[in-house]
Amino acid sequence: MIPVLDELATLLTETAADAAEGWDLAGEIPVDVLRGLGAKGVLCAEVRPEFGGLGLSGLDNGRLAAHANSLCGSLRSVMTSQGMAAWTIQRFGTRALREEYLSRLTGGALAAVAFSEADAGSDLSAMTTEVRRDGDDMIVDGVKTWITAAAYADLVVVFGRHEGGGAVAVVPVTAPGVRVEPVPSPMGCRAAGHSTVVLDSVRVPPQNVLAVPGQSLTLLTSIALTYGRLSVAWGCVGILRACLAAAAGHARTREQFGTPLARHQLVARHLTDLYAAERIATQMCEHASRAWDGRSPGLVMDAILAKYVAAGNAARGAASAVQVLASAGARDGHVVARAYRDAKLMEIIEGSTEICQLTLAEHALAVAS
Amino acid sequence: MTEPASAELTVETIEEKLQKFLESRTKQTWDPDADLFKLGVVSSLFAMELVVFVESTFGVFVEGPDLVLDNFRTVRSMSALVMRLRPGDPGA
């Protein structure tokens, strides 16, 4: 790791290693902790230095996400949201919008990204949130569900319909008409601030809306979600690393039938599978991030493939880790218990396993000769 | 495979590269004015691949209001975008 990445990883370790269990049990990360990390640029570390960011490569930013998730899945989820908000603004924003908001996102302000709705989950094209012009202002109307990090957010990057196409609105949560209602007791990533965001005729200045005639809602969401998929895939690598460390540590020291668990062959197989799962997920993610950094068109499918493989591996790997730890890990807040709950959600968000499978099948049909 | 955009880039050479890429990925040929998305042959995910292909092949950044689906709708609209964005363009 290059020094800056090392330093950032150390900062995350010092912040989260001892606190993550408590955050999970409380269902909350103290917002000052998140603001502190945000002000150091860690939450969206890929933002370019010209906008106040750390300018990490996609590969290093991914490695940072993996490290964060090895400590705390909720913290990594917040990083994914912040990074995706920054990426969306960087790609689609005007120069003025980028300068204003990217500097805020690297200066301690927190952001969430709002795609999903009650009737628009896997099928984002069914979203009904509307962004419309009203005199000199823009109005945003809709209800967004399961919005990661919204409970902490100062800004919500809202995707919606606009004049037959799509648009993105940067909405301050202090604007009249915005209500943020935390999801009670999420199953996983419990401290990630998942919330319903109600936008009741919210008026925003037109410069906060990225609306270009002829824009496609699906192009907007695809580009934003590609960042999210890579970040989630790397997060799954972190889940696997935490599980491998916990399972190996336990299997080395815990004895049953007069011999360490690791010498029991059926336990050893769990360790092998976890190790293979972590290595495969890591290499898929490295490959996709290199395509991202090298601006190779293959990055789109590589990101979906990495997310699909890493999430499945994390869900199976976390289940194996709980099995190896058994009663030692079977309580809420324990690293493998958190991993088990969090990993299942990774098979759902940023493109469910089944949506990834359909997309990859289409791709295989198109390219296989 | 990235090559710096240069004065030698012409509409013809840009369109040739685009058509070659499209043919390799869709197994069909495309007239410069054909709407890639109209017939459903090209998905929105593929549109993003096109964005990245245009950026990396012609050395341009497509950001802000330029990053709009209509700019990628036809081979011709993409070549026009590249000609407008390439370094050294007086309008850039």
C-alpha cells in the first residue's frame, strides 16, 4: 500500500476497530465521527484534489472500502453513499456545482443517494419521483425508501423523472418538505442510517438540478451505480477478510476432542473455502478497479461480475465463519454475526444477485461467439 | 490502446473506430445516423461502455451536461461530441 492509503487505513482502524460492535448494537454511528472522517476526505477518497479530495485511484479507494468493511459494514456503507454522491456530482455536475458540492463532501458534509422507491427496487425504471420546473425553481416530489446514510445526511442526491427523461437533484435535508424517517431495526448494516426520505414538493434552486434535455434515467442510474457496485464488491472482500481472520484465530486455539479445531478436517474445509472466497473476490475486484482506473469499456460488466461474485462469496463465507465460531460468535455485535447479517444485504443492494445474473447472461449472449 | 487526440483525428477516422467497436459488440453494422437505442439492440449499460470507449479511445472527458444519452445516440452524434471536446478545439 502507498503511504497515504496506509495512513487512511490506520485512521479507520483507530476510529472503528473497538467501536464497531457498539455502533451495531446501538444502530448508530455518532455523527461527529462521520463528520470527522468526512472532513479528512476519507469517505469519498477518490475525489480529485482540485475539488479538495484525496485523489485516490479507484483501486486504492476500493482497498480502503475493504478495510473499512473488515472493521464495520455500516461505516463502509456510509462511505459507499458518500463516494457515489461525489461521483454522480463529478460526472454529471456543471463546473460550478462540482466546485461547490465536492468541496462540501470533502469538508465534513454528509450525503446519501436516493434511487429506490416502494415500487421501484430492482426495476428502477418504475420510479415515480418527479423533478419539475416551477417558475425559477425546481420542485422535487416523491418518496425514496431504504436510502443508505440518509439519517446522517446533509444532502440527498435524488434521482427522478424529468420531462420524459431523467434528472438528478441535490437536495439539502433542511429544505422545507424533506422528511427523513429511519428504518426501524434493519437486519444488517444496522448503523448505516437507512431511512425513508419523503420529498413533499421540495423547492430547490435550478442550479442544484442536473437536468439536460434528452437525458436517460437509466444512463444516470447506471453510471452512478457502477461506482456503488465496485464499492460494495470491495466491502464484501472486507467481510471475507474479517471472517477469515476470526475463523482462523478461533480454529487455531479452540480445542475439542483433544485437538485444535483446525485439525478437524471438516473445519479445515471451512477455512479453505473462506480463504478461496476471499482470494477470488479480491482478484475480481482488483481486475474491475484496474479497468475503472484504465478507463476500459469492460469496467461496466467487470463491476457487475465483481459485485455478483463477491456478494455471494461473502454471504456463504460469513455463514461458514459463524459455523466455525459457533457459540463463540453467535451473539449480536460479534464480528462474524455482523458479517452474517451484513453479507446477506450485500446480495440485495446495488443490483440483487438475480439482476446481476440476468445482466451477465445478456452480456454472455452478446459476446460469446 | 489509448491514443492522444490529435489534429489527425477526423470525423471519418472517429466514426470508423466507433463503427468497428459497435460491430464487435453487437454483431451488426451501423450507419452513422442509425439510432443505437431505438431498436433495443443497445442497452443503457452498453451506453455506459460507449461513454468509456469514447473517452479512452479519443482522449476526451465527457462530463457535466455533455454526459447525456442523446450525445451517444448515433455514430454521428458521438463523432460530433469528440470533435467538440478534443483538446485544442477552439470552442473547448
